[in-house]
Amino acid sequence: MSSWRDRFNQFSGKSRLVVCRLFVHLAGSEVAPLLGVLNQAGREAIEAEGDLEVLGEGLVNICQNLLQLSTYWQSAANEGDVFWEEGDAGDYVTELFTDSAKRYRSETDFSSSSTGENEPLSFPITRNLIVMMTVAYEGEVPDLETDLANIDALEDGLKALINLHYQERLRAIQVHFSPAQFGDELDDEQILLNFSELIPL
């Protein structure tokens, strides 16, 4: 994995920065409670004004819940790149953020109340949920810098994300999910249209 450029930059004392995005698609009526975990992490991140420690704790909680729901995993995908300049890494984080946010129903409005006067108190339960996690970290993590589209590799990748938080190596964290709110649904056709990179597990 180490190229001549990597080795040259190591000698010049530059930090190796990796930006990667991981998609996990879960299916089944039992995955709906994960929406609550995701929304709570989002609210806490906003209240903490993006504090990396709070974001990291939210990421750990999400990864632990994903690992517990591994029987409902349907497909996955990942992508990323290595950078030696912080500005370039930041630009790529922004690019992935923008792309994730425009995916089908992945924008959450935390400012509005969950139910209005005339809204029903029961919602249709989505059977599909896609979680998109983008992180930037320092150093090298082989478990994240490989194809994660198989169950064992995905488990190792999620555990690696947890470890990065506790090792204090994370430099950016973003989580998007589709659908973003209770009551929204994501059907198979919408998945094919908006998440074509997913590979069945």
C-alpha cells in the first residue's frame, strides 16, 4: 500500500491523512430503532457545535449499534484517498459531505418538532436504512483502507472506526443517513437510483 510518494513524505515529516466514506445498508423492520440512535447523535453534535469528542462518542455509539445489527446488513461500499496536505484533505471531506447530504432524504431538520397538531402519532416503518459515515484520520489503518464489501471486513472496519476515536486520531467526522426521519421510506428503486455503489454482502 505504501508508494514511493508515501515514503518520501514520511521522510519530509508530513502527516499522512486519510479521508474515507463508508456506506452500510440495513434492511428489516427491526432496523427502525437505529434511526433514533442516528437522530440523537445528530442532535448532540449540533448542540456541541461540532466538538470532535462529542462527534466521536456519537460515532462509537453508531458503530456499536451497527455491529449489533449485523444480521440485517444487506450491502456496503467504501471509498477514500490519502493526502499529505491538510487543505486537500479538508476539500475532499467537504466534497463527500456535500454528496452525502444530497442523497435521497438524508437531510434532517432538527429545528422542527417531531410531531405537529394534525400529524399522526404512528408512522410507516421503513424497512431500509443506509448509513453514510465520513471520517478523516491521521496515520494508516489497513482495516479501513481496503474493500469493505464483505461481512468480516465490514466488521473490522467498524471496529477500526471505534478504535480511532479512542486513539484520538480522528480529525473530521460526518454521519448522514437515509431516510433521515421517522415516517420517510426508502424503497428498492430509490436505493438503486441514489446508492448505485452498494455491493451486496
